[in-house]
Amino acid sequence: MASHQSSSLALLVLTLTALLISPAESLTCTSQTFTNNARYTNCVDLTQLTAYLHWTHDQSNSSLSIAFIAPPAKSDGWVAWAINPTETGMKGSQTLLAFQSNGAMTVKTYNISAIGPIAESKLSFEVWDLSAEQSDGVMRIFAKLKVPGNGMTVNQVWQVGASVTSGVPDAHPMQTANLNSKSTLNLSGGQTVTPSGGDSRTKKKNIHGVLNVVSWGILFPIGVIIARYLRTFESADPAWFYLHVFCQVSAYAIGVAGWGTGLKLGSESQGVKFSVHRNIGIALFCLATVQIFALFLRPKKDHKYRFYWNIYHHSIGYGIIVLGIVNIFRGYDILQPANKWKSAYIILIIVLGAIALLLEAITWIVVVRRKSSKSTKPYDGFNNGEGRQ
Ligand SMILES: *[C@@H]1O[C@H](CO)[C@@H](O)[C@H](O)[C@H]1NC(C)=O
């Protein structure tokens, strides 16, 4: 049984590891060819998101024929390339965006005037011959357009997203690469990178993520495991109580710090709101604060209200674990860090869950043995452990 379990765990770890290794992107744009035999006079390896642009510029009539290639963030996601005639960032981007719709690739145009949900619209310049295709893990957008501006350079912005919901592309990940995916394209060849303040914000988000995963996602569950299982062993009394308090108070301190960074990030983020993530975060903070008060308000263990206190303390505790883990996964979806971080956390949760299951089994064996040996002090489940609680 045990060896079966460990071999299936090994299999799981192997599978997760295999998922982490993404196919090597060794191509440069010069070695890329097109199945429709299209040829372009120029190409450039874009600076982020393993994206490429091929183009032919016809100065005589200011037309530009482009092919944009990028791997979507997930296979049913989207890719986009835009010219921004007014600024260097996303705001104002005249965007060509491709995704799968009813099994076929489609390209739509968006005049992105603000950050937030986008709606299909006309562009500020003419576009024609739009098409897209998907194969070998990348999506390709083909288009022709009338070059706006001076006809020598254009501000380009490109992006990839993970999903499309009922025909509307969902927000892209907020990692450094997604925030720095812009440059000035020199139509006679080459690109100039526009500097961006994306890095420090990404660092703040990563700190927010680490603090909250450590607190709500790791320390809180460990503290609950200690309280629930360690006290079965008489020799662990009252050590389990102090360990439990230590774990949960540290988790609370780190969690409050993580919560604060989240509120700060939320207040700085204009346009984009993650209300569910935010509301769960606020609920977690309130519940955890109540739990800290519970420490000081707990009745003596033989008090008649102790039974109700136990129900309240335990159910809020389990609620915090569930909400904490749910919110951590929402956070992973928002921040979209490298897959390995999510996988590492999933493995850790599985390990903690397996430890809890094992201890649950051991606890029951201990309890049943004690009962059958007719101990004068039968262990009565978890409501009335034998020491302090
Ligand atoms: C794009 O949106 C901006 C802001 O809403 C608007 O001023 C502009 O006229 C729009 N351009 C086109 C081509 O619709």
C-alpha cells in the first residue's frame, strides 16, 4: 500500500516536472518560413514573449504588410500586435488580436482606449487582408495596413493572453515580459526598446505572492495539523499548544504583511480590478483576526461554553484554510508566475494533505487502542483533549 502510494506520488511529480519543461524556442525570425509562402523583406525577434514580426514596407503608398508570430499564454488563449500612434504603452493601441473562435482562428481589431475589458472596434488607420492561423504552438497574424504617422517608425505593442471568455479576450498576465512587450519599430529594419517601470511593480507583486503563500497557504495549515494531531500524544502536551499558537501567530503576522501589500497593489492598479481576490483577502484578514482574539477569549476547558467555542474556533480555522488556498490559486491566475511556482505549491499541498491523512489514521488507531485498553481516561475525539487547549 505504502509503496503503491509512493510510486504514484513519484509518477505525479514526474508528470508535473514534464509539464514544466516547455519546448525549446531556438528559432530566430530569419529561419521562419510561412506555409502560404508569404515573403517579407524584414523581420525582427521581438524583445519579449518569444514573439516575432515579419514585414514589408511599401513607402510609395505607405502600406505595411505584416506577419506577427507568438505562442499564446495557453493554447486556447490569444495573441495580439498593435501600433500605438499616440503613446508607447497599451493605452491608445490600435490592436490586431487573434484567437480560436468556434474551432477557427479569427482576427479582430480593437481600439484600446483604456485598461480594462476591451470591445471590438475600428482602428484609426485602414487595415485589410486580415487572417490568422495556429500551429506548432504559435499563433500567426497576417495583415496589411496603412502606416500612420511619419512613415519611418511606429510604436509597436504586442501581447499574449491565456483565455477568451464568450468572444472577449481576458486580461493578459502581469509579468515583467507582459509589461515590457513594446518597442519602436524602425520600418527600414530593427527596433528600439522603450524603457518601462514594469520591473519594480512585478517585484512588489512577487513579494505579495510569497508572503501570502507562506502565511495562508503553508503556515496556517501546518498550525492546524499540529493542533489536530499532535495532541493525541500525551507526551506532546502542552507543547502542541505552544507550537500551534506560535505557528498561527507567525502566520497571522506574515499574512497581515501580505494583505497590506495586496491592498497597496490594489490601490495602485488603475482600471484593472480583481474584486473576488480582494474580497476573499479581506474576509481572510477578518477571520484570522477573530481567531487571534479567540486565543484570549477562550473559556476554561471545563466551562460549559467551551464546547461552542471549540465549534467556532475550529470551523473558522477550516474556513481560513479553504479560503486561503482558493485565494492563493486565484492569485496564481492573476500574477501568472512561471508554472514551476504553482506546481511547487500544488505538490506542497498534496504532501501536507497526505501527512494529515496519515496522522488522521494514526490518531484513530491510537484512540481505538486507548478505548479497548479501557483506559480510565478515554480519549473522546477532539473536543476535549486531555491537556490545555
Ligand atoms: C479610439 O478611442 C478613443 C478614445 O475613446 C477615441 O478618441 C478615438 O476616436 C477612437 N478611434 C477610433 C478609430 O475609433
